[in-house]
Amino acid sequence: MSALAAPHAHAMATETPPLLEPTLGQASRPQALLVLPAEITHAQAAGCLALLLAAARAQSDSSVTIVIDAAPLVRFDSSALAVLLECRRAVLQNGRPFAIRAMPARLTELARLYGVAELLDQEPHGN
């Protein structure tokens, strides 16, 4: 079963990270909510990024804000930052608004340490 075909799936540390199917959120503009798994380390980074990018591309309405929900993320390394930064770059390059919500405090601190916190703040970027 495809990870995107299983809405509301819960991430397990040893699986390819499932995401919730993109859905329209409750906001001033439509949102596609993409939910991170509980773990993103070097071992999961490529698979997680591929799923995020595929889900973002699946949104045909360019006015939809792509929102990454990082709340479930509890185990991560700097690879999680790389995934978020690449997802942000790809979404913005395609002319779509992008935002992150509920980024864990430890990941925010890691982003500050690497000097990329302003790129991953929780305000929408783009259109």
C-alpha cells in the first residue's frame, strides 16, 4: 500500500514515513496539510522528501498553501532540516505558498545553529 493512499496513517520508526493525504485546512486561504512522521533521520530523509514533494505536486490549485505539520516529529537529526529546506525550495520554485507549523523547539534550535531558522519560520512564504 502506498504511504499516500493511507490517510491518517501513523508513522512507525522503521517504516517509510507515511503522510496524511493533502487536505484543505481551515485558514484564510486553502491549505494542503502534509504531516511529517515521528522520525526523520538520514535513513528516512530521501523517502520522506519524495513523499512530501509528490504530495505537494498532487495539488493542482496553485493558490493552495502547502503546509508542513511538524508536530508529530520527535526523533530527528539535521537531515530533517535538509528535507524541510528542499521541500520549501521546490514548493516556492513552483510559485506556491509554503508554511511550516508546530515545529519542535529542538528542531527550531538546530535551525538557528545552522543559520537557517529564518527560512523555516512558521509564517507562510510565497504568493
